[in-house]
Amino acid sequence: MSTADMMTVDGRGLEHPEPLERVLAALEQLQPGQCLRFLIHRQPFPLYDILNRHQYRYETRAVDGGFEILIAKP
Amino acid sequence: MITTGLSLEQAPPFDVPLRFFLTAPWFLVLAALLLLWQGPAVFASRWLPVTLALTHLLTVGFMAQVMVGALLQMLPVVVGVVVPRPRLTAALIHVPLTLGALVLPLAFLSGRPGWFHPAMGLLGFGFGVALTAILIALWRAPVANSTVVALRCALGALLVTLGLGLALGVYWCCGLGLPVIVLTHVHTAWGLLGWTVLLVVGVAYQVVPMLQMTPPYPGWFMRGFAPLMAALLLAWSVLALVGAEGMMKWVGAALAVGIASFAGVTGYLLTRRRRRIGDPTLGYWWIGMTSLLAGALLWWATLLIPALAQQPHIELLLGVLSIFGFAVAVINGMLYKIVPFLAWFHLQAQLLGRAKTPHMKQLLPEKPIRQQWWSCLATLLLLLAAVFHPAVLIYPAALSLGVTGMWLGVNLLGVWRYYRRVLDAGMATESLARS
């Protein structure tokens, strides 16, 4: 995937619930075929809940003591 | 997909925890009314029926109500397990718990043994359902992290507290021959030091670093603290029941040092938070941890200095510090984090991409949180002073308690009403767009 198709939101170290606010704002901008990369210092369970409810596709990997979540539109 | 073994099930509906959170503050108001009605007599001794009525309005009506509601909410998010049939389970806990928290003080106040039957039935059923649902969920938890371990210890302590409470209820209603003084001490210790402190400990491991932006608790502390405290509490109780007072004193001193260390570690972490300007709920943690530390040190001192234990005010001071100063203040602060976040989260979950949702700070601005904090602090100081001068200060303390409880209740109701308004408007916009 080229970098043009990838949006990144870095929520590491931000105060709760700013990471979630930022990633949800970015989700609204996400185009079909684009991928949202979300970096976060803890497992974002509330986000998974919202992604599941709205049928987004996503994948989580543990990276550098935190997590990387790749999200695509349904 | 890697999910580190945690479930991604949906969080329970908003009304599941909310019904507990919106009910609880009004028990503070009821406690204030009781204080106003009975006046200085309430602080004459901890053993008076009216004092026991006041205690249970605070511990069952306010504290346990919020703690159970918060557990039903937290389990899926923190532990990764879901309580089955969440709406039905919540109703089966909330209704009897609320009625029981009203009937038990009436039983103490009326002095009629017959009132203890419905009180025991309601509280036994409500807590029984809560314990069954939450313990099953906790034992099925896919990960046994420090929070899960602390929650298991706290729930075990609630089971002991409930069992002893029911036994004492049998004493009050049927005059069953029981060592009632010792059982009351053990019941109180498991309720406050086991259920309340260990639940706050388990929750603090998660929320203090996350919400107050502090470093995490030390790993060794998180792993060892709750099991060690539960073991000490068990040893203390056995020694109390067999009447080994000498040994009991030393185990009690170790418990007091343990509690003080939790307050100390949390206070230290709070001074090392990454944000210079504190979160509006930070002040509630400060009141809570200072009270817990003061209460633990006072208890420790009474164990080592027998003359101090003879002072008439000590037990009431310990009660005010541990129940209002620690538990009510910390829970009050936590409610201001949980309720607006859940309202915001459920709006996002339902309206994402369909309608604009407010920020969390719009749902509950910082100003009323900081303002109510002053009334919480004033109530603690007035209650402490009223222990020494009840004739003069019990009435201002009661008024302050009523104000702080009502203020909390109104602030939380405001979040719920804002949530309903935004949700209704969002849904209406969506149906218009569809048609």
C-alpha cells in the first residue's frame, strides 16, 4: 500500500480520551481503499467496540511496547 | 489479528451501569437528612442503631451501588468478559439493592426485628446475583493480570462481608446467640479493607496511570499487594474470632502499614503526573488518598498505643476518614470520569458518521466538577470536626453532605439529559435523511 493510501494517527502518550477522539475524527475522513494506521500505548478496547459495531475491518499488532491498529472501511 | 487474548465483545448498554450511578448520590442526601433529623446523637457512638443506619446508607446505598455498577461496566473492557443478559442482571441487582439499602436503615431506626427480614432478603438477593454474575465472569477471565487478581480478592471480601452481615441480621431480628461485637468488627474490616480498598486498588492500577497521566504502579506492588492484604485480613479475622488479641494487634498493624503504603504509592504517582495542570478529578484522589493515609496511620497508632484506643472519638474518626474521606471522595471523582466518558462513547458508537457528537468536556464541563470538589472537602472537614463538637457542628456537616450529594446527583443527571438530547436529535436527523 502506498503512503498516499495510508493515514496515520499517533495517539501515544496523549491524555484520555484524546487518542480515541482523534482516531474517530480520522475515521470520518477515511475513503474507500484507504487505510488508517493508529498508534497507541494501550489496547483501545472502546475503539474495537465501535469498529465492530460499524463493521470496519481492522488488524492489531504489538509494536515497541504499544499497539498498531490498521483500519479499513467496511 | 492479535488481540492478546482479550474479548472484543460489545460494552454493555449505557443504562446498565447508569441506573446505579444516577441512584447512588441520592443516598448521600438521605444520609444528610438522617443526620439533620437525629442531630448530635448520631455521633455519640458507632454502635447506636442510628449510626449503623447512617453507615449503611453510605456503604450500601452509595458505595456498593456505584462499585457494583462500575464492575458490570468494567468487566468487558478491562477483563475481557461479558456478564450474561446485562440488562436483566443489572435490574435484578439494582432494584433489590436500592430497596434493601432503604429498608436496612429503617430496620435499625425502628428497632423492630421484623424489618430485618425484608432487608436481609433484598440485600442477600441483590448482592447474591451481583456476586454470582461477576465472580463467574472473573473466573472465566482470559487474562489474570494484577487488576483481575485484585478484583477477585475484592469480590471474595464482599462475599465474606455479605455473609457476616446476614448473620448479624439474624442476630438483630431473632436474637441468635452470636459473638456480635467480634463479628461486627470482622464484618466492618472485610467491607472496608477488603471489598472497598481492594476494589479501589484494582481499579487504580488501570485508571490512575491512564486518567491522571502518571507512571504505572511498580510491577512488584501490583502483583503482591492485593493477595497479601487479603491473606493478612484472613489471618486478622481468624485471630479475632479465637480471641488472640496479642497476635491480632501485630497483624492489624501490618494491615495498616499495607493500606498506608497504597495511599503513599498512589500519592507519589500523582505527584509525578505528566500534566502540570491536574485533571479536575485529581483533587478527589488527593482527598481520598490523604484520608486513607490518615486513617491507616491513626489505626496503626491505636494498635500500638493502648491509651489512644480508649479515646471515645477514635472509632468515629476512623469511620469518617475511611467511608467519606476515602471511599465517597474517590468514587465521586471516578463517577465524573466514567459517566461523561460512557455518554460520549455510546453517542460515538451510535452516531458515528451519521451526526455530529459533542466533545466529552461539553457533556460535563470542568467547572462544576471543580466546584463540587470544594463541597466534598468542606463536608469531610465538617464531619471530622463534628466528631469532636457534635452539638454545634453536626448540622452544618449534614447540610454540607446534602449539598455535595445533591450537586453530584444533578451534575450526573445533566450528563444523561444532554446524552438523550443529542441521541434523539441524531436519530431524528438520520430518519429524516432516510425518508
